[in-house]
Amino acid sequence: MLNFIARRVLATVPVLAIVAVLVFLLLRLTPGDPAAILAGDAASADQIARIRIELGLDQPILVQFGIWLGHMLTGNLGESFYYKVQVTELIAQRLEPTLSLAALTIVFAVLVSVPLGAIAAWRFGGWFDRALMGFSVLGFSIPVFVLAYILIWIVSLKLGWLPVQGYKRFADGAGPWLQHLILPSITLSVIFIALIARVTRASVLEALGEDYIRTARAKGLPELRVLVRHAVANAAVPIVTVIGIGIALLIGGVVVTESVYAIPGLGRLTVDAVLSRDFPTIQGVILFFSVVYVLVNLLVDLSYVFLDPRIRY
Amino acid sequence: MNLQTLSVESANVALQANAWARVRRNWSVRIGGAALALLVIIAVAAPWLGTVDPTLFDAASRDLVPGQAGEITTLDGEIIKHKFLFGSDSFGRDIYSRVMYGTRVSLAVGLLAAMLSLAFGIVSGLSAGYLRWIDGVLMRIMDGLMAIPAILIAIALVAMWRGSLTTVIIAIAIPEIPRVTRLVRSLVLSIREEPYVEAAVALGTPTWKIMFGHILPNTVAPLVVQGTYICAAAILVEAILSFLGVGLPPDIPTWGNIMAEGRPQFNQYPHNIFIPGVFLAITVLAVNILGDGLRDTLDPKMAKRV
Amino acid sequence: MSVLEVRGLTIALPPGGDRREAAANVSFTVDRGEIVCLVGESGSGKSVIAQAIMGLLPATLPVTAGEILLEGEDVARAGAPRLRQLRASRMSMIFQEPMTALNPVMTCGDQIDEVLREHTQLTAAERRGKILDIVREVALPEPERIVASYPHQLSGGQRQRIMIAMALVLEPALLIADEPTTALDVTTQAQILKLIQDLQKRHGTGVLFITHDFGVVADVAHRVAVLRLGKLVELGGKDEVLKRPRHDYTRMLIGAVPTLQPHGRSAEGATEPVLRTVDLCKTYHDRGWFGRRREVNAVQDVSIEIRRGQTLGIVGESGSGKSTVARCIIRLIDPTSGEVRLHGVDIARMSAAELRPLRRRVQIVFQDPYRSLNPRRTVLEAVIEGPLNYGVPRHQAIERARELMELVRMDPGSMSRYPHQFSGGQRQRICIARALAQEPELLIADEAVSALDVSVQAQVLELLEDIRTRLNLAMLFITHDLRVAAQICDHVAVMSQGRIVEYGPAAEVFATPRHEYTRALFEAAPGRDFAFGAA
């Protein structure tokens, strides 16, 4: 088991290193002069030169990377062009709304999708199964922002049940906090539910076809126990895996959802940074999201230890 | 026993009919395919569907509701009467024309991004699956690329490159390459263990012939299915980029741009967002349904998996 | 009263199958303390009947007529709650695949415990005592440890013992054993068969034993029922059915069972050796972490010789390294050390380019007929692939393919069809034709008849024998089945744990096995002392 954990932890190191290289290259391998692009069309030669020196773009690329990596490892993501504060500080300020939204979405989506997927697999081919599969195709197909506007239009504008936009800090009261997050979380969770429910259904279906299910039934166990203790328990690894992979989808969704609902989180920051060509912020946010994604998936991998004894020993 | 009795045994083997016949009979394929065909017709025939040049605007026809008549100024400065079937935006542009022409962008981005990522993914996946020395390095790079959320890569690349159709397509295709690579690699690794491939080795079949004659044909079905899913994702990402204002320039008629333009006035004119939104959703739905149908018929093994 | 009485059982197949009924008007009984063997080839409906008794059939296979009386109660008409009560308490079932029949994420103890929790009101301590008792009774070592283990930590035989413990913990009246030893090695099989017999005698359980193996039938059965395509063709006492079969089909089946007596053809003869291996070794390295390395010696110091016109058999249980030897000889894998001399030329370390001209001289037929042919290529393309690789003109290759199809007794007109349109036995013939198209000097058959039904197996064996004599081929025959080896081999090498433990003329090895392992292997062969009648 320790061997497994050590191996997984060590395996994330090269991935993180490659992520660092890719993020570094992402904004440097551009046609033309990155400094000029970043400065924008209206910039003077002076401004361009300043940006070039500020970013160290006048140095050879390997030297640039070395300096940059040194900064990253010491937690220095640079200073935002636009906000004129450290990017780390900026991220810290914007973290709470995004974290709240993501956590609420994941909890809601998992609670809904795993039982739905399991029931669909259990009643494979029946009306419930077909309805869920239909919903999941629809969930994959409807654009997040269109869904967001539909919900705003119905729930907030027509019915007036929930606030249209904005965010209230948790510290200012859980009620308003939740009120502002309900619509965004539902919006964001639809695609997540579609994904997890589909994978749950598929892996539970596969487990239900295994010989040990026949054994369990031959033992005279009730169907619910066969489904939960034997089928779902064996489908846990793929389900947890897809939740981890789905975090990437979630991050993409956060960017859009926060924009539509005017939530001052990291997603909104990303879009604002791109629109204002705030180079250090773009880089910092992408790096942050990617590291979070890698670490979440590391946790997912480590959770296998509890889910599958074949990995434990 | 003779051949007569042996053939009884063969009847037990599930008879797979010709794969394409099965595909044609599948309702998902039919529905998705028909909807897509209609969209392709719209894209091609956009100029003849009662549209005007989608970039034309007229200050006198701003913010019209659907169905209202108004006027629009052509490039020659001529003012013509026009019925705004889907209304107009805050510049006085005809949303109907913009939606119709927007079909072109969405379909082109979907198709080309899928083809581009498949092409690169096949080459890198085959290399990783067949050439030991390249496998480790290549797959680590792919792992790294997969760790960066796709939309962020696309946003960052388009922001650096300036939005044009080519850059948007490339920016959307790049983050899809690792998934295709992984798929092709895993297919190659499992197929090359099949006894029929080993038999071919024993028959003295050269490696390149095994790769293209035995392995690649058996990857076509899963790749076609994967291609449709990439196509659907690409159409969505393009719309998101435009909607956030970081995609194609706002004067180009794309569904995302129309919606982005309609955002400030959503309270009064929700149709500016809903109409292109419905087109977008139907297009993606059609591609996804087609993909599911193809998966069920071409790749039953995968159909069981997801 | 019989423990089980099946009367006129008819089970429908979904429309579009090759026949209307999976089982048609089947009647038999199982008495207390009796083992009834239900024998049949694949597709005979024997497993369907077993599942019908347990009430485990899917809705697509409904019981349309007949009764299934378990201690007088008709379970074919019992509702789901009643069936659940009866399962494990009055009737139990064990399955073919002990590797997959246990839940991998639950400990073995918990899986037995589930039965007790569901069907009894015992306290946790009482249940634990009962679990340890039954685990002891199925002769598992260290019950405490076994109970806390997960299935993957146990061997195949141990898992099957856990299955048996689980099935018998509540002392049911009826035990259904569905091919319980088919997936096991022959020595393990003998132990499990003995265990089932012991327990059945001690508890007076009625056993319905489903198998395709007449050797097993000869060892365990009191009475035998023979099934063919869903119909019961013969039912009677063991000696009656096996020694004096009345029905043609039974006679054919029993006639197809290879005997353990070597064929007695003279193995001597000074033909030239086609292929020799000298101290062949294959070692796999497990790259561990933190500098730890594990070595697995799959094949160690194997020296064999195969002569023209003769068949060398390599016999061994799974994991003995017999297939690895074949793969080294044909260079699908590279040997770690040692020589593979083809007509005196060492090919063990040749580069791919050097090897290419020699490749066609050695050809192979694999075990799994369903995966040995590319599903996307026609039979013709498969058979001519080899000759085309070596520059034979297409029309000539096609002409040759026609002749070969006739040689393997297939219709040359069917060559434009795809593999899925053929049965397992037919595909195996196609694979043989494909190998022969290269005009090899050595043909390797790697468990080539193991996946086939006994009647089809007999035909393919006969075909291989015919081809060997007609083309004067050298043949390397790899098998786990002693009966098959006895029938076809001139020389036999017995492998265990990567080494050859005994090697000599087949007649000698079978008559007077010298090595302990060989003796144990022969001891374990099911039905070895039984004289089948119709042969």
C-alpha cells in the first residue's frame, strides 16, 4: 500500500513539471512579439519595452524559464498588470466564491447522479434508464450559459424567487450566501450530473454482468443489497475517477457561470484578465487551476486504496 | 460429424450483420443525421434563405422584436425594407441573418477541430503504441496537457493569437489531442496482443503492414465515435469563447457573438440569447445523438462502457 | 421423496435464435445423497436448466411449461421473496469461475456472513463460529486468516472452497455445481471433486453436477443425464450410460473422448530433427520501486527436439511455462538465453530482418478460435496473407488457398466470408489452413483444441494427425489435457514451474511415469481408471 501511495505521489511530480513548462510556453510561443501583443494596439514603443523587461522577455528562453520557475516554486506568481497587486493575493481574494460554487456543485451532483445512474443500470433498458440517458445527452448538449439564462429568466425574472446575480460572502450569513449560489450550482451541476450518471450507469451495468452478482443472487440476498453492496461497491473506482476527471469540466463551467451570474470568483478573474491582457494573472490562474486539478486527481487515485482491496495489498 | 452439423454450431454465434447496415437502421443515427443534414443545408444555403448580409446594420432598426418590419442599409448605402424574423440587436443588425450565417462557423469549427485533433492524435497514438522509446516521453507530455482544463488552454491561446477562424480551431483542437492519443494508444496496445496480430507476425507480415492492415482498421469505429464527441465539444467551446468576448471578432456572425451582444439587454430582449442558444443546443444535441448511435452500432464494446 | 424433481421443463429462447427452446420437455430427479451429472456440449442448455432451478434466469428466457419440485415445492412458480428464502438455505449453487464468482471488494468471511445474516437470526459471535467451522470443513488452512482475506489473495482452488463453504453453510438439500472444476488445473480439480463428494456424503446433500467432461462424470456421478440441443437424450445409471450408451449421440460423445492410452505408434525412427532448443530460458523482470527487483523464471533450461513427421507434446498446468516455450520458438517473444536451432541454425537472437526468410518455416495455431482471425478480413485474405508476404503471385496464392481449404475439409466457396460467419471448429480449421499456406516444416498447436467441444475436438485432432502424416510435418503440441496428449503425441515433455521434469517417448512416459509430478498429474486425471464403453 505504501508502495502504491509513494508511486502515485511521485508520479505527479513530472506531470506538475510538464504543466509548468506548458503554461510557461503557452503565452510565449506566439507569432510575433509577445510584449507587443500584451501591450495592446494603442501601446507606445516605451510601454512595449517596459513590458519586455518586466517579463524578462529580452533574456534567452531557458533563462526566462529558470527565473520563472524559481518564482513559481517560491509562490511568487508576479504582479498583476491591471490590478497592480500580487497575483497570489488576487487569487486568494477570489477563491471563496469559486470554492463555494464548486463544492456545492460537486456535492449536489454526486448525491443526485450516483443513485440515478445505479437505478438506471439496475433497470437497464426500462423507461427510467431511457429517460436518464435522454437527459444526459441533453445535459451534455445544452450550453452552460444558455441554461444559466433560462434559469435566470424563469426563476429570477418571472417568478422572482431568487436573486438574479451577484454573490454574498459566507461570513455575511449562510442564507444569502446559499440563495446566491443555488442557481449557479444547479446550472453548473447539470453537465456534471450527466457525466457522472452516465459513467455510474455504465460501470454498475458492467458490475451487474459479473459472476459475483449471480453468486450474490444465488445466496438469496435482497436486490437492494445486491445493487449497493455488490454492484455499486465494485463500480466505485470508475465513478470516483470520473468525478476527478470531471473537475476539468467544472473549471471550464466555473469560468462561464461566474461570468453570467456576476460572481467575483476565479473564473470571472480569468475572463477579465484575458480581456485586459493581464498576462501574469492569466498565467497564474491557469497554473493554479491546473495544479488544483492534478492534486484533486492525486487524491482520487489515493482513494482507490479504500475502494479496492486489490490495490491495498 | 460433417459440415452439416458444424453449421448448427455457427448459428449459435451472434450473427453480426454488415456494420453499415446496422448504422443505417439505428434511430439515433437517423435522427441525429437528419438534423445535422438540415443544419448543413442551412449553412450552405444561408444567402438564399431570405437573409441579408449579416454584417449590415441600421440605426433606425435597433432592438426590434421578432417579426417586426423595419429597414436596413446595404453596403451601397441603399435602404431596403426587411422583415426582422428574429428581431434585431442593439446595432440594428438582423438576428435571423446572423443566426443563419452563424451555422457556418459552428459546423466548420466542429468538423475541422475534430479532424485536426484526430489526425494529430492518430499519429501520436500510433507512435506511442508502437515505438517503445517515444512512449514514455510522449505520454507524460499528454498527461501534462490534459491537466490544464481545455477551456483555459483555448482561452489563453486565442487571447495570444488574436481570434480568427484558424486560430480558434487550432486552439480548440489542441486540448483534445491527448484524449485521442490515449484512445489510439490503448487500442493499439490491446489489439497488438490479439492472437490474429501475433499470427500475422508469425506469417512474416512486416510491421508497417500490421499497423495499417490489421491494427488501424480496427480502431476506425471508436475513432469515428470519438470524433463526433470532439465535434460537439468544439462547437460548444467556440460558442463559449465568443460569448465571453475572447473568440472570433464580434462583427463575425457566430451564435456565441450574437448572445454576447444580447447580454446587456437580456431583461428586455431575452430572445437575443434564446434563439441562437436553441440553435446551438440543437446542433450539439444532433451531433451527440449521432455519436451515441454510432457508438451503439459500430462499437458495441464501448457502448457497454459508457 | 426426491430432493429435486424436474418434470417436463421447457424454457423458451428469444425469437431469432437457432432453435425455439433452450430446454424442451426435460424431466429428471435428484435424490438425497445422490450426484446426478447433467452432461452436454456448449449450447446444450445445461446451464440454463441449472439457473432455472435457482430461479436466476433472465426474463428473456422464461419457463413456459413444466414443474421444478424442490422437496415437493414447485419453485418454477414461486414468487421472488420465496425464492430468496429458499436460495442458500434449501438450494445452493457453485459456479465455473472461482476467480470471478466472488466479490473482489469484500472479505471472504463477510461474503459467507451475508448468507447467515440474511437467512438466520444468529448473533455476531454465533455467526463467526459457524463461519470458522465451515471454513475448516472445506479444509482450508488457517481459517482465521482465510476469513479475513480478500478473494484475490487466494488461489483458484481456495476460492472454489470458499464458494463451496458459502453454498453449504446452511446445509441445503440441493447443491447445483455448474462446471465447478473446469477452470481449475487438473490436480486442483481432483481435490475439489473429492471435497464435493466428501461433503455430499457427510450431509446427504443431493447434487446436480453440470459438466462437459466425461472423465469427471466417470469420477463423481451416480446417475447421468445427457442433453443435446435442449433435449434430454439419455438418462440412467453411470455404468449403464458410460459403458452401454443406447443413444447415438451419447455413443458419439463417448467415442470422441480421447483415451489415456498412448496411441502406440512407434515413436522411434531416424528422421532428421527440424528444431532443437538448447537450454532455453525466459526470465521476466518486474521493475519494482526503490531498487527492488523481482525475477520470474518463466522458462528454465528447456532442451527439446522435434523431428520431421513426429509430434512432440508439451504437457503442463497453467503457469508451467509451456506456452512461453512455444512463443520463444516462434520468436513472438525473445528468449533470455539458450538456443533455438532451426535445422542447426540458431534463430534465438536473430534480428527481425535476418529472421524474416526463416519465419515461414515455423507456423502456429492458437487456442482461442474467436480471436485468432482478424474480424475485418475475409477468410481468403487471411489464408493468402502469408504467401503474399513472400512474393507469391496473388492468383497462385488463391489457387493454393482453395486446395488448403479442401485439405482442412472446408468448402473453398466459403472463402469470401468473414470469420464471424463460422463456428469455433471451422475457424480453427481456417487457422490451420492459414498456417499451412506457408508450407511450414514445423507446426505449433498452442492449446489448439482446448476451447472446442469434445466432438469438434476429436475432428480437429484427427485433421491435425492426418495433415502431419500427409505433409510429413514436425509438430509441437502444447496442451494441459493428458488425454489429448496421449492421443496425438509421439514424445512428451512434462513441464512444471518453467522446467521440464520428464521427457521421453509418449508410450514410456504414460506407462511408467518416473517423476513425482508426472505421477501426481496422472493420478489426478479425471476418470483415468474408467473404461468407457463405446470407444
